[in-house]
Amino acid sequence: MHIHHEQLELRTNRKGLYEITHEVQSKIDRRGLLNGIVTVFVQHTSCSIVIMENADLSARHDLEEFFDRLVPEDADYFTHGSEGSDDMPSHIRMVLTRTSETIPIVDGRMQLGTWQGIFLFEHRRGSHHRKILITTIGERQ
Amino acid sequence: MHIHHEQLELRTNRKGLYEITHEVQSKIDRRGLLNGIVTVFVQHTSCSIVIMENADLSARHDLEEFFDRLVPEDADYFTHGSEGSDDMPSHIRMVLTRTSETIPIVDGRMQLGTWQGIFLFEHRRGSHHRKILITTIGERQ
Amino acid sequence: MHIHHEQLELRTNRKGLYEITHEVQSKIDRRGLLNGIVTVFVQHTSCSIVIMENADLSARHDLEEFFDRLVPEDADYFTHGSEGSDDMPSHIRMVLTRTSETIPIVDGRMQLGTWQGIFLFEHRRGSHHRKILITTIGERQ
């Protein structure tokens, strides 16, 4: 039984979904993990990790539109605004989604369904450097 | 230390909550796992896995009503509609809830609280065949 | 490879966020776990575990305000009300957030980002006794 951690780094430059499925699978491949789980954990409070439909760009667009309406930047009761109008909404959007996902691994492959992809969901407008920790637990070949 | 995966399959025929607590515990029993964790992972992007109050049907009803209002089918800005008006809302409802739950196991039993049950939360109206992967990690007897 | 469970108990007396980061790290320290993961699981359906910005109290305040508006106590379609008007909203707020968080451990420390804290998010107004199970999996020194 082996435990291993690897860092994945990502540069974002707008709100929205950034697919990282291949990057995560490639870390698993490099370690030769055959059977176990992987936890994908993002070390920030203004972006999320989500599993989402990965086939159709229009689905991602509609998801982003929904979140912009559910958590608007100009809510008149927000008091936490020193880092810009997209800062407080980013924390709320993170709490409404997820900081990590855990995915089973069988025969060396993540057991994602046909349309499932792993995404960083960026909630801030500017340029950001995001750190993701990928932890595998299981049996190697 | 053992890792084991088992598939659970479920037929749904309406939106709403389907309890799977007993099915998950019975997979754990069959493997004889005494001490560890179980991850319940659903391989779809239009339904979720959630832990929810399992005693009172009215709580489930109100939860379903809430989600129908939070993510209505007829939002005028949706562009992803080729699979029907309940398709885009199903992806949003999935992102707002969870794709997996991880539950501790002690003395062979999931350590759920008194009122906690594990549910598949179906977000589509028609008939669907849902696949759930149940991964146990831990010590056997 | 070791698996260990420890209980953390907490008394709450109002809706809102209660930080438990230090309590979780101190359970990890006591077991001498060096490398692995920790799962923090709350055994209730009317409060949540979330990772949230831990530096600024105004961010927590705004998050609580957002949830009070997103899931109001007086929705006219709620039927599940026997335990008080904050009961049904508490289940919905729990489903919209998380029942557990899983965090990587490296060199004995949880790999939280600079601003990430672990919180119990209480959704009920009265006094409540909350039970949290902390499960560590990994290698000891």
C-alpha cells in the first residue's frame, strides 16, 4: 500500500471551468498506481474543484451564468470587499461547490463516467496561480 | 490493508431522492471490512450522491421543491438544451451537491449519525440506469 | 499503514461558522501520523463541515447572510416544520454544502492553503451538541 502526493499548478486568467482530467491521470500513470483512490484538493478559498459534464462547452457556459446570477458581485449586504467585488462571491461559490473530489482507481484508470471531467472552477476575474494537491492511496504494479 | 471496489446499479424513473444506505452497508458486510473508510461515487453528471435526513418523507419533498425553484428548467439564458429542459438544470444541481461521499467504518458499520442516510439524488425526469462505485479501504477481520 | 478514528465534540449555540482547524491538527499530532489523508465527517443532517477563508470575520458574516437569504425560514411551500422553522432550511443548507472534507497530510501537517480553515457550519439557532469523526489513514513516524 502506497501513499503519494504530487502538486499540480495552474495559471487562470478569467472566471470559469478549466479541465484538469488528463493532468490528474498523468500523475497517476507516473506513479504506476493500479488500484485505489485519488483525492484532488485545491489549496485556495476562491476557487473550487468540481466534476462536471466535459463534452459540451455550452453546458459549462450555462453553469457559469447560473453562478453569476446566484451569487452576484453587487449584493448590497456584503461587507467583505477590500480585495474587489469578485472576492466575497468567490468564497460563497467555493462553499456551494467543493474543495476536493475523491475518485476510485481500477487497473490504473480513474473510474470517471463517460461524460465526467475534473475541473478547477475559478471564481475570480484576474490572473491567479492555483495550487492543487493530488494524493493517491493504493497498490502499485 | 485492503482496497476493494464494487458496483451498485440503480434504475430511477423520476426526479428525487433514492435511499441506498442498506445497499452500501451490505457491500461492506460482504467484504468483511472492519475498520476504514468507504467512498460512494456516482459515475454521472446529471445525478448526485448526498447524505440527507432519512426519517421523514416531508423533508425529502421540501428539498426537492427547493431545488426545483433554485434551478428552474425554463431559465431564459440556458443555451445547452438539446437533451431536454431538465438536462442543463441537472448538471447545475449536481455541481451544487456532491458526486461522492466518504464515510468512516468502525467495527464493520458505517458511522452515520442517527438521522443520516445515503441517497442517490436523481435530477432527471425520465427513466435512467445509474452506476455507483463503492470503494472500501481498510482492515478486514 | 494505519487507520485511526477519533471523536471531536462541540457545543454550538447559534447559526454560523465555528473553526475546528487546530482541534483536527491536534488529533493528527497525537497519533503521530506523518503522511496520508484525514477525513473530517459530521454525524448530523442540520450542520455541515466546510473549508472557508479563516482570516477575516467579515467574510464569515457575509457567508452566513447569503445562506439566510438563499434558504429562508419562511418559504411558503415547506411542509416539514415540526421541529421549528430553522429545521427544514438546516437540511437544505447541509445538502448545499458538505458533510465531510478530506485533506492531505504531509510531514505531519494538513496541507491547507494559507487562508483555508476547517469549520463546522451550524444551521440551527438553539444549543446543540455536535459529534465529528476524524479518520486518519497513512504512515506513522
